[in-house]
Amino acid sequence: MSTPSNYTNIQTLPEDQKFNGENYVSFKAIIIPTGRLKGLHLYWEGRINIPNVELTATINPTSSGTAESLPKITTTAINDPSPTILEYELRESVAYLTLWNNIKTLTD
């Protein structure tokens, strides 16, 4: 079982495997399986259901003066196409940065 830190780490490929504008086929053959391990391919392929971004939390005092408990935050599997809003924001960032960090710039 993976821990949250495992799927929030940004995978960086060796320099010779990074996308350089000419090696798309080999880059894709490496990056897609890497992303599948963390469910990132779902973001790259546009297969994620974007959750409702409206988060509201209200605390209503009860008659005894104590606050009612807030709803429990649920978690989804790493490859679930319907993440919670918090998971979506985190995983989308990881998916984006994984691609961004594995593109060689002309100055490299």
C-alpha cells in the first residue's frame, strides 16, 4: 500500500530520457507507465471527473453549546476517476509537474 508521500513526489527522469522535442515515442513509452503507478495518466488523458469546487463548512452550535462535528473527509483510491476536491488539486499538480520537470529546455 502506498502512502501519500509516495504519490506526491515528482518523478524526474534521467537527462537522456527527458523529452527533447525529438524523442516523443521513447519519452511516452517511459512516462506513461511511470504515471500509471500514481494514477497520473488519468489526468494526462483527461479522464478525471473534476469535483465540485464549492467547499462549504458550517458549524452549528447545538443546544448544549457545543459544535456539531464536521463531515468526515473521505479518500479515494489513487486511480479513482472521481477524486475529492482536495485530492484533485493535489494530484493534478503532481501530474502537471511530472510532465514539466521531464521536458528538456533548449538551454539544457
